[in-house]
Amino acid sequence: MDAAPTADLIGLAVALGCGLLLGIEREQHRAEQPGKSAAGVRTLALVALAGALAAMLGNVALIVAGTCVVLLTAVSYLRTARAEPGMTTEISVLLSYLLGALSLSRPALAAAGAVLAAILLQAKGHLHLLAREVLSERDLNDALLLLACVLIVLPLLPDQAMGPENALNPRRLWMLVVLVLSINAAGYVASRLLGARYGLPLTGLAAGFVSSSATHASMGQRARQAPAMRRAAVAGALASNIATFLLALLILFSLAPPLARAMLPACLAGGSVALAWAGWMAWRTVREGDGHEMPLGRPFHFRHALAFAALIAGVLMLSAFAHRWFGAGGITIAAAAVGFADAHAAIISVGEFSKSAVLLKPEAAVLAILLALTTNTITKAVVSYTAGGLDFARQLWPALALMLAATWAGALPALV
């Protein structure tokens, strides 16, 4: 059999499948609301086949048939508008025609479109519940603000170093704003779905792989906004440190396995403390019922995210000046300075330098990483206080101090 007839048969089969899929969903809708649907499984299947056949005949046939489908759909809507004010069925008819026409040239895309359309049609009840009862007007406004930050502002910012010592990259700094907003929004959604007792710790663990400092800021904001969530927010902030140590080991094993093996006891010690303390706080939250039925407030506060980005910008400028003062030979000091902003960036640079024992000896590399983790922990402590207030920081600082002490203790054999 020739390739062209085979492709046409496949396209016709896909078109028929698309029409049947949408038609079955509309038929079920008709069964739930008898007499209110103008098109069922046969109509939509025939419309999809008409679209496929019109595409085979050429553009003129496609336009003529499409015009006929539009006119018939309009007449059907006028006849049923009083009984069923919505236009879902009529839109389904037009979509079936378009999917049928698409099936000849791009059958996979047409099939995917039909499945997606069927999911949307079937999820009518859930979508109505989400729009009318779950999402508030404030939630929608914040979601639009987040989308504007990502889709409008971010692409317009230059992705290049500028400012004092070329330390600031506007796009990367705005990415921090987007990150903080996204983490806050994720925590809000997780808390709505699972409750604050479970949602915030899980969100903190996942967000820690992106930025533990940003997670501390976000959890602090959540604790300040809803004090009853404070313990769950502390658990989420501490859980982000688990991701910090895991990601540090993954980076080192990919760049410098000997250095990774030297840092393994330290990372395991610090990560274990973070895991134990976060688990203890989460357990207390569940046992004592904190955050069970509490107002969640709004998904995020934009000015808090801006303040966090401004703090990181200041840290980056200080890091750049420190690098200039101590020169290229001050790798350890530079790593400690960079660690204020991003521990993993410092770990990557140390891992690269540690490949050459001339540039950086093993014990010096371990010390540089420890200093980067230390300064990064200081940043976490500061942003926890600025974002969450003293009550949030007082519950978090002892855990951070013990975690840092365990990390240094675990690294002692590599330093000697």
C-alpha cells in the first residue's frame, strides 16, 4: 500500500476517534440534562470526518465546509439558547471540525487536542467549584501578578552583569523575586490541599533544591502572616536544608568525587540534624493540631519578595568587593563571600578549583565549602528574622546553629 493512502487512512481514523471522544462526553452530558444538547456522539463524529475529508479535498472545500458548520452551529445555538444558555456544545462542534481537519496533517497533535478538550469538558464540575468557591478574587489577582512577573517583566530584563563591580544581573535578581513568589504560592496551594501541617514541610523540602534561602524567606512570610502556622513554617524552612546538603553532594560527586567523599560525613551530619529537627517540628504540628483550620491569608506579599531580592543584591556587591580586595588567590575568602548569596554557586567554584591541587589543596577546599555553608546559614538566619520576625527566628536559630555545628564536626577528619 502506498504511503499517501496509508497516511490518509490514519488521518481519517484519528478524526473519527476525536469526534467520538468528544461526542461521548457530550452524550453523557445529554443524559444528565435530557433535551438540552443539540449534538451527540454521531453528530460530532460526522463533523470531525467532514473536517478530515474537506482537508483532503483542498482549501476551497475546507472553507466551504467550515462555513456550513459555522452556520449550522449558529442555527443550533439560536434554537437551544433558551433551554441551555451556554455554548459548550456548539464550541465542541466547531472544535471537532478543526480537529478533524488537523488529523490529516498532524494526527498526533489532533489526538492530543481531543483528549485535552475531553478532559476540560469532563472537569466541568471541578472547574466551576474552583472558580466559584475555591479561588477568591484576591487569589486570582495574585496569580495574575505572578504571571505578569514571569511572562512580561522577566523577558524584558537584561541578562548581563552591571552595577558596582558588575555584581548585579537584573534578570537573575528578578528570578529571585519570581522564586520567592512561586515558593509562597506553592506553599499556599499545598496548604489548601493538604493543610498547613503537611503542605508547608513538603513544600520546603522541594523548594530547597532551588533556593533554601528563598525558602526561609517564604516560610518566614507565611509565619508572619498566619502565626498559627509558625511551627509548620519552621518545619518547612528546616526541610529546605536537607535539600541543600543533598544537592551539594550531587554537585561535588559530579565535579570532584574525592572532595565529595571528604565532605560526605559533614553533609550527612548536617542533613541528619535538619531532618531530625524538621521531623520533630512537623510531628509536633500534627500532634498539637497547629494549622488545622486557620485563615491562610493571601498566596504571597510582593514587597517581601522585593526586599529579599534587595538583600541578595547587597550581598552580591559585598562579595564582589571582597573578591577584588583579596584577589584571585583568595579562593577561600571568595567562596565564603559568595556563600552569603548562594552556597551552591560557591560549592561549584570550589569543586572546579579543587581539580588542581596546585590551585586549591583538599583541606583548603573543604574549609572553603564549610565557610560557604556557614555564611549561607547566616543569610538564612538573617532573612528568617527579616521575613518572619523574632518569634519565627527564635524557633529556627537553634536548629540552624546545631546543624552548622554538626557539619563542622563531621568535616574535622578532612581538615586535620
